[in-house]
Amino acid sequence: MARILWIVLVVLVILWLLGFLLKVGGAFIHVLLVIALIVLIVNLVTGRRAL
């Protein structure tokens, strides 16, 4: 399950970067980035190893 969260995190960060480069998605991509950061912080705090 944690591996899936890391995959989602990577996909969201890529979409966020595309949003900056291509100016698409607006605030939606930034909201997804915040969600990805929350998932990352939760994984780090709980000490789960995703890889």
C-alpha cells in the first residue's frame, strides 16, 4: 500500500511541474501537490518504508 502512495506522489509532482511549465490545470495541480506532500509527511512520520 505504501508503494502505491509513493507512485501517486511522484505522479502528482510531475503533474505539478507540468502545470508550471505548460500553464495548465491552474489551482487543481497545486491542490494535488499539497495532498502529495501530506502523504509524504505521513509516510515519513509513521516510519514506513515504501521501497
